[in-house]
Amino acid sequence: MLHNSETPPTHHDAHHDAPGADTAARLDETLLGGARRYTLSQVVELTGLDKQFVTRYWRWIGLPVTHPTETWFTDADVEALKDAASLFEAEQMDERAQMTFIRSVGHTTERLALWQVEALVEHLARRYELDETSARLLALDRLPEMSAMLSRQLEHAWRRQLAALTGRTAIEFAGSRGDDRNDSHQLPLLRAVGFADIVSFTKRTAGLGSEELAEFVQRFEAGARDVIVNAGGRVVKTIGDAVLFVTDDISTGAEVALGLAETSGAALGTAAPGDPEIPVRVGLVWGRVLSRFGDIFGPTVNLASRLTEQSDPSTVLVDKETAAKLATSSRYALTAQPVRDVPGIGRIAPVRLQRAYRG
């Protein structure tokens, strides 16, 4: 637990380490579950695995073995390598599949660790009024006692997300949506794809310092995510001033898009209470996508992004085909916009999506 006092707890003499070696060793014991005991050749001998496999594994996870003769590996590393090799053999995975599985873990956990450490540093600096260096040194003391809880939270969240994904997949593909999804020339997944970005982001953030900019982006990401998830969508990723989302059906996509366009700047985190509203603009397209590497790809994604660029503040634009599908619902009003040329896309005829209000 963090101290209740407003006086920051004392860091364990990290200032006196030669250059931090004692601190690093202490953190290793806790975070890695034991000391670094083995060289690369010893790991190869202990696991019975090919040296090339071992080095590929660590490169894919994002921690390449740059000094093969150093004592760098732990007992947990040995067991992780054995587990991975057993899975690959049982599933007869080729190198491409192996790389994808391990890179997914490495890429995700690298970002997760950085995100959590930066959040802790920010919290400590704010709570104890510390400078950046002092907050980071204090974070080194706090992390070991938090690591077990963070590890449990990670596994719990992963299991819940995996259950949600497999549940959606079972429902989607156990039913009958037509035989065209078996066409190898088509992208496999039908989704509503939307982008939302902040109007005048560069101008709004030009004068912000690093802490203010980080807070602004974090507020927007959290606010947009709340709107998307509450309406039934899923966030694919955030890209600074923009968020990419998907839904499994077109009506939910419309509700997410309209929800983002209609939500106040304060609720989305783009405006503090009393500040001028800073709206978002949204593009939405129904079409096929490819899902890989935790991201989505295809012409549908590109078109949604370009429609967003063409949209006015607090407005949702869809393409003509998406508008035709939404026109079957009495909940929406659809207004054709002037045809325009969009670089990389060609001529498009966007349609404005609004709610159909009844007097």
C-alpha cells in the first residue's frame, strides 16, 4: 500500500548504487522470480532446444540476446521456453505462426509495462510533489510489492477478454450469414468501422506542456472509450487525436458514431469545465476487414479514415453503400453531400448521418 502521509517514503539508497546495479539486482529477484543464472549456451543445454529457436524467441518477445556469454537467463525463462516449444510442436506451428504468437505477447506486455510504470510515476510525482527523477526512483521501490497484484490483474483481464472474443466468434460463425464468407478473395469479417478525431487538435495542444498534453490525450482516450463501449462497440486503437472502433452490426456502429459526435467536449475530455467545446468528427463504413496483430486492415478502414477527414465538427459521414443499409431504419436521417475527389480513394459521395427526430 502507498503511504498515507504526504511525505514521500524514502527510496532505498538508489542514489548510492554503482550505477543502479544493486537496485536492478533487487528488482530482478522480485520481478523475475529469481536471479539471472544461465548463459545462452546453458539454456540451450537445459531445454534441449535449438540455439536459433532460443534467440528467435527472445527477439520476437522484444528482448534480444545481445551478449550471449552473459549470465542473463532465469529458471522462469527456461520454463517459458519449454512451454512455448511444447505448444508449437503440439500444434505443428510453422515459424510464421510461432513469430505471431510470441510477438503478440512481447508487443502487448512491453506497452503495458511502460504504461503502468508511467502511470505510477505520474501518480507519485503528483501526490508527493516530486520532480521526475525522484518520482522514478521512488517508483522502483513501489513496483516490486505491486507486481504480484498487477500480474493477477493481467491474467484476469486476458481471460475475460479471451472469453468475450470466443463468445462473439462462436455466435457469429455458428449461425448462417451466407456462403460468401468462404470466398478466399474477400476479406473475412463484416464490420462497421469508424474513426473519430478531435477537431483542431494541433491548434488546441500547441501551447501545452508535456504533463498537460499527456492529460489531454488520456482524457480523450478514456472519454471516447467510454462512449464506444457503452454503446456496444470495441476500441481497436487510439492514435493520438483519433480513435478507431468496430462493431459487429451496422446499427450499433451508427449508435457509436452518433454518440461520439453528440457527446460534449467535457465528457470526451477535450474540454475542461468552462472551456470552449472541442468537438470530434466521425466517419463510419460497413464492410469487410482483415483482423491481424490486434489491428484491422482493408479498404473499409481507409475509407472510414478519409470520411472522417471530410466530416464537419460534431458530424458523422458514411459512404453511399452504408447509407443504403441504414436507410431501412426509421431511427436515422440521411442527407446526401456533394460528391468530392479524395486522394487515394477517388470520387466519393458521402452521406451525413443524423438521428431522425420526430416532433
